Amino acid sequence: MMDMIHFCARLSAACSPEPLKAVRLLPDEIAVYLSPQGLLQMVHTLRQEFGAVFVDMFGLDVRSSRGVFQLHLIFALDAEHTWLHLNIDLDEQTAAFPSLVDELPATGWYEREVCEELGLIAQEHPLLRRLRLPPDWPEGIFPQQRPFSWTQKVQAVEPRYFSLEPAPVGVVDYPLGPVRSGVVESGRRSWICACSSSTSIEV
């Protein structure tokens, strides 16, 4: 079992001038509580110093009990056979946190999901557009917030579609789709290439 006191001392020394609040939830799970301002440094330290592997990100609406939104991130500390659970309280009014995309690109779609379904804003996200909700879903209605009911009727609005920027001169732009692959949801894709080399694929 990981020595939690030693672990938290190392983590606090690398991330924060103040002691971290940490709780052992299970023999193999530790929860760490921190502010949004400390999130980027925390994730950087976990990956560089501890070899932490990102597993999941999700949000919760706990305004009725705690007056905040919560952002949760799960990391695996494989060497210690331990799960690390980051808990971040987000102000009810701003509900914002720094985007982790530059540090951890795998969080990109997770951040888009908590934005469109909970209203949590990933600041500095390079492309914070919709991921799962239909294009005619109205702004300001978040299906995972507490006031929303799945029996609630939602009035459709004029559909808004994402437009890809045209390729620069000399680059061939191949729009692909819409495509239904069977396993994942339908999507529209654009493949941009220069000569025989692909420069980007937009999904």
C-alpha cells in the first residue's frame, strides 16, 4: 500500500506552497482536493514526477448540497497500484477551469463533453464546440445539470453546423462524410493533404 503521507508531501512540495488535502477512500484509491488554479501544475507534476496515466474526466452538479459544480479527474499510478482521484470545486457563477489539452491532449473531448452537458468552461480550449448534442439543441440548456429532467421537452432551434476552414492555396481539401461507421456515432470529416503527405485530419 502506498505511503499516503509521503506521497502527499512530495506532491505538495512540487505543486503547491500549501499542504494538500488528501483522503484515502479505499486501500487503492486516494482523493486529492484542489482549486482550479492548481490543476495545470498538478497534472503536469503527476505525469512528469509520478508517471500518472489519465483515465477519466467527468463533472457533477452538486449545487443543491454544496453550492458548486465539481470536476473530477481519475489517474492511474501503476507503479503504486493506486488510483488517484482529483476533486476540483468550481464556482457556481463562472464554472470555469483551465484547459488541460496542451498538457494532456486526451482530455480534449472530455472537456467538450462537460462543457455542452454541464456548462463547465475549459478556458483556453482550442476548439470548444459541441461533441454529442444535436445541432438544433438550444444554448443554455444543459442535460446533466440538476434542474433538467429527461422527461422535459426541449424546443428545437435553428440548427448550427460547424464549418471547416478552407485549405490554404496549394493544399488539397477532401471533405469526407457524413459517414456512419457503425460502431461510433455519425460524423463529418475533412482530410487535408499537401502532395502525398497528410497535414491534418479534422473529425
